Amino acid sequence: MPHLILAPLRGFTDGVFRNAFQRHFGGIIEAVAPFVTSIKGRRIKPSHLADLMPEDNPQLPVVPQILSNHGEDFICLANALVDLGYTEINWNLGCPYPMVAKKKRGSGLLPFPEEIDRLLEIICRGFSGKLSVKTRLGRFSADELESLIPIFNRYPLERIIIHPRTGVQMYDGRVDLSAFAHYLPQLAHPVVYNGDIHHPLTFTSLMAQFPGVAAWMLGRGLLANPFLAEMIQGGGAPVENRRQRFAAFHADLVAGYSERFYGPGHVLDRMKGFWGYFSSGVMNGRRMRKRVHKISRLDRYLDAVAVWIEDEASWLT
Ligand SMILES: Cc1cc2nc3c(=O)[nH]c(=O)nc-3n(C[C@H](O)[C@H](O)[C@H](O)COP(=O)(O)O)c2cc1C
């Protein structure tokens, strides 16, 4: 059975989503949570880790992720997460957003191998939990990983998750599979592939091309079609009761965010955000997305979604 991991998408795959997803769909074995940033100084407020409290994450094993370019601050936050019961911590070396990258964080660190080496040295000496990294091919160019691989290979990493784009590509353009094929055999640690898996056939093709990959991470493809992981695991078996299952999942999301956010407007905004993804996995999704975006009240939104599920909902795969 392929090892499928839910990708971290900040603003989407938080605890509410992870729990609701796992209650209604199958196929995902674990999740990497969206990043939390390391904090200067030594005091970590509980609110900083609110989405990672173990009692709120009962459904799916979670690997927390840290965005940091400071060794001691990383260790401090990682240790606080280990104290909560987590065993593996993921280091974000891929975030492409200019605000992050310009501060030499996320993919912004990739052009500085000696800095990454220095940070890994500090972190691996001071942090006794398991450490993994999630990275891209580089910030500006796919060549950058070349000089990073010997560094990664020297440290006891649990695994390395690779999204084969550069940082400046953001999420656009194609994933660079030939660069991925070039790097894969050089990496000493288990490799997780991540990027643009939107269909079971894409998955089958990638698995055939890269038998050395240890696990697969699904992000936007799974948000667009929450049945995707099940379909991959099911090897072509039909998925039953999609409408009812999506309706129950959607109701759980709304209930979860209604508990978490103050006021229906915030819940509506969050749900509208999800339609950016939901709409790309369904028939006539653009139309439904536009309809949803015009709505300004949560009760009207819920009515519109109920009607859509009853009359129209049909997934592309
Ligand atoms: C809105 C959004 C938020 C994201 N947040 C994170 C994050 O917090 N940490 C991270 O490592 N990657 C983050 N990513 C990147 C995804 O985890 C993933 O690498 C990327 O979407 C490519 O995989 P996919 O094609 O399966 O979606 C984010 C991506 C998007 C679109």
C-alpha cells in the first residue's frame, strides 16, 4: 500500500481540516502540519501551538513543521513540540513567498548551503528528536540542490520531502521531473515526492518512474478531490456515496471552524477559500466557485452548498 501523506497548506490543512478529512475519507496515513515559526527568546506561548495540541489532533498522526533560520530558536520550539508528544519535526526549507524567502527562511535559505550546514550542525547536536526536511530544487535555479545533497547526506535526517519546483516558480509552471530523477539516487535518506498529483493515473506514472521513492505527499490534488487518496489506494475500485460523504465532511468543516473562529463571517471566508480548490475537482466548478464568492452570509452559503450537493455535485475523477 503506498504511503500517502497529507501536505501542509497553511490556511487549509489545519487541525479542523485534518480531523474532518480523516473522519470521512481514507487513504492518508499521516499529515505534515502547516509551519509554525520559531520565536526569538525562550518563551513559547500555548497560543503559538494551538493547532498542534494533541487532544485536538486525535484522528491522524501529525508531523509538526517549523519555519526558522535560527538554530537555538528551532531547538527550543522543536523541544516544546516533543514535550507535547511529537516524535518527528519537519524543517521547512521550501516556502517560496518573497516575504519569507527574502528573510533567508524557507526556500530563501537554499542558495546558502554553508548556512544550512551550520544550522543542521546546531540542530542535530541540540535536538534529540527525529528531524526531517521539506525542500524544493532551489530558490532561483534547480541546480542549487546539487551542493545541498552532500550536506543533507551527512546528517541523520529521518526523510527528505522534495517538491521539484524552484522557489521563484512558486506553484506555477511544471514540476521538474528530470531534475528530480537526477537527484533521487544521490540522496541517502528516504525521499518523499510531492507535487502536482491530481489524478490516480499521475500517481501510477510517478510510481513507475520513481520506484525508489519511499512515500508520496498530496496537497492541492487532495483538496480538489478528497477521494483521491482512497482512489489511489483502491487501485480503480469505484468510490460510492460521494455526495453524502462530501456533505458530511463539509458539515464537519463548518462546525469545526464555527467553534474555532469568532463569528460566521470568518467561517464563510474560510469556506470560500476552500472553494478555490474544491472547484477545480468538480464538474462546472468555476460556476460554483463564482456563485459561492458572491455570497455574503453563512446561512445562504450553506443553502447554496446543500442545493449544489443535491442537484449537481459530480467529481471529475
Ligand atoms: C496555500 C498554500 C499553503 C502552503 N503552506 C505550506 C506550509 O505551511 N508548509 C509547507 O511546507 N508547504 C506549504 N505549501 C506547499 C505544499 O505543502 C506543497 O508542497 C505544494 O502545494 C505542492 O504540492 P501539491 O502539488 O500536491 O499541492 C503550501 C502550499 C499552498 C498552495
